[in-house]
Amino acid sequence: MSFGRKNLILRRIGRFYIPFYLGDEHEDLIKEIIGIYEDCIGKPLRTLDKELIIQIIGNEKLARGLIHVMRYFYRPKRPKETTISPKRLRIKVFELANKLYNGFVPSDRRKEFIEIIKKELGIEDELDLWADEEEELLLYREREVRPEDIIKAYNFEVIDTIFTYASEVMLKYRGLSVPKGYIAKLIARYAKMKGLLYDMKIEDGVLITKVYGPIEVFGKPTKYGERISDVMFRVLVELKDEPMWEVWARVHFKRAVLNVLVLSGNEVPLIDMHREPCSNVYDSSLERRIENALKSIGFHVVREPEPIILSSSIMVPDFIIEKDGRKAYLEVAGYWRDKYAERKASKLIQLARLLPRIPLIVLAEEKLRRYLPEISKIPIIYYRSQGSKVIIPYGKLMLAFKEVSSYELTSSS
């Protein structure tokens, strides 16, 4: 969970902003904060002097962000398990007070009442009554802690917070050691797995990719921020040692939308980008159903083929379909929103202009018919859904396949 926009520290550079990151020069400061937490181990969380931390750091936003991050290393815990919940114990205390003192315990009889409580309820310490209140829980060290680990965690939270509150993230990659086609393929793969949309193009040798959510009509602008964050971190793992890239984010605040230069290959902060294996969070049954339908009519289907890169245009088709030694790309255009359909049409027209003969078939949802123009070089076959089945016009698909599969498959670069 990100630490929130209110704790982000951004510096304005002309028309854009850059975030503040911790570095090696902050190690002594972090050691002081660790010392404060270590002094509170085994004590109630309320003994942790957060105002002192703010004074030591000298920046309230940075202090609040660090206090959030320290939760990964120090956590409040109940010192022991009780046979009855603290909430239930408190109810019994109120019942005893009503029974013995008519609901009000005089101050001079408080100690007497506490002893009665201990005996009647079988508790050893009156703190057991409040053991479920976070401020009364005892502070423990969750794991080994070093200044470097806290710096990495803080920087991760900065980046995650920016992505989480972004409606769109743009990657510019101009490097050579990692192929642009490979980066494009990664972005397409993870974006699809997370139910996100993306646009790709190449300008003056630079791969420019935008990742965003399908929110043109409904939903808040940052609805898909957490998914965007997950996708971008997975791509950044491949680029963090490369010098020639930039990541920009369109970040939404309550009263403004800021253009933020999040990271660049020239300056990558100390950060741990390890991620768990990516899993789908959206219903991908459409592609599975289409794949099954294609197999049922005799096609061998290959998922995630290499991108088609032509001059300034780049496209990552969904499948390669094979039959009788012949192959063709297959792009699935499911039904999204108007703007997505218009972008898809624009991309197809651009591809058709750049390549005289392209071995590509578009398999589109029937509802998209009014958005997709007739393109002589790229056949568009419309499917329809009937319950859990996908109905693909077999004859039209085979005619299109025979035509385009004679063209040469384009390799990526």
C-alpha cells in the first residue's frame, strides 16, 4: 500500500516535476530513526515519539513517509494470546461496575476494583483490557533492519505512490542492448494480463509506449493505478541497468494533474524491484475461448509472437496461427470503448500504409464494425459471442488466411 500523495515530495523543473529519493547521504539520518525505534522495542506503540522523528528529519512529509515505511520492519503485536477478547473483557468490566458500584467506581476504590477484575476475569494485567488498541500493543522488530533496506523501501514507496495515482504512464526507450521489440512485448504481455490498454510507436529510433486503463467513460482517472504500477515495475527490472530510458507519469492530485519524470536511466535510486510472479486480474476468458475456437477448426496457435516493427509503427499481435505449413499474425479486437476502437483503427491504417503486404488478420467483435474501416490490405473478420462460445465465420477466416499467409512474416528489432 502506497503512503499517499500527501507524503510525496516533488520538485518543479520548468513544466514538469521530479520526485525526492533517499540516497547513501541519508544513512546517518536513517540510523537515528532506527535508534528511536530500537529504544521502543517491547514498549507500547504510544511510547514511539513521532513528533521527535519529525523534528529530527526536519521535513514532515519525509518523516510521515518514513514512519509508514518503518512498518515493514517494526510492528505492534499483542504480547500474548488471551482466551477471551479484550473487547469482551471490557464488556464484563462494565457489567461488574454496574453490579458492584451502580456504574460508577469512586477514585479511592479503583485499586480495589482492579483486584476484583483480575480475580473475577482471570487476567494478570489491566493492560489486557486494552490489548486490541493499536497504541497499547507492544512494538517488535519484524525483521533485520539496515539503513540501506529502509532507503530501498522508501524509494519503492515513492515510485509506487506515483504510479498508483497516475492515469497514464509513458516509457521512452532509446537503448540498444535490450531490443526494443523485447521491451514492447513485455509491456504488451503484462498490460494484457492486468486488463490495461497501451499505445506504441517509434520516433527517431525511440520506443514510446503509453500504458493506461479503459476509463474514457466511467471511473476515476486513477482507477487502474495499482495495475499500472505492477506492470511498470516488471518492465523496469529489465531496464534498470540501461542508461537510455525515461519514465513519465500523469499524476492526479486533488487540485492539479502533474507531469512527473519518475525515473531515468541516468539516475536510478537505490531500490529493490523484485516482484512476485504476475497473475491475471481481469477476465481473460475471451482470448482463451478464441484460442480454443481456432484450435477446433484445425489451427495451431502460438501466443505472444514477436512484435511487428515498421518504421514509426509497432504492434504486438495476440497470436500467430499456423496451418499446413503456412502462418499469419492474428490480432484480437475485443469490445472496449469508443476511443480504444478508434485508436485500434488508426493503428491498422498506419500499418497498411507502411507495408504493402502484411500477413495479418484482425478478428474483431461484431460491435466494433462501425468503428473499423475497410482496409484492403488487412482483412477484418467479425466474430460474435453466443453464451460461452465464440462464433467465428470459418469460411471467411480461411479465405483471409490463404491470402495473407503467402506474405512474409516481419521480424522485430
